[in-house]
Amino acid sequence: MLTLVFLFSVTVMNVMGVQTFNGNQVAMGETWREEFYSRLAQGKVLVAMLSERYFKSKACVLELRSALASDLYVIPLVFGGNIYE
């Protein structure tokens, strides 16, 4: 269910002209981390979908720390359980 909420939110933002990025948009053969940090440097807002699983991921925690250390606005969306269920 939460995956549907995420996909719907991204679709609405795109329709409104807001460029979004997530790991699914990284082309095969590219390094996800390099692409993410490149996009992070260009971004204005990070919408972080926080869950127990999110905080167990070293990569996710590093992304959030990087965003908080930059000039980005961080919008936290807090979910219970696994956001991919």
C-alpha cells in the first residue's frame, strides 16, 4: 500500500513540473551512489520516506545526513513498518 502512496506522490509531483529522483531511475551500469550525490547537489528538497527499514540501511542514513548537512529542505514522511510492503 505504501508503495502505491509513493508512486502516486511521485506522479503528482511530476505532473506539477517537479523533477523527482529515486534509485529506480539510475541506468544500468551506473553507480547509484554517484548519481544520487550528483542529484543531491542540484536539488532543493529531499523527501525522506522514513521507516524502520530506512534506518537499517547504511546508504539511506548517509543520504539523510548529507541532505541535512547541505542547504536542502528535508521533508520527512514517517511510516511504520516496511514502506515496500
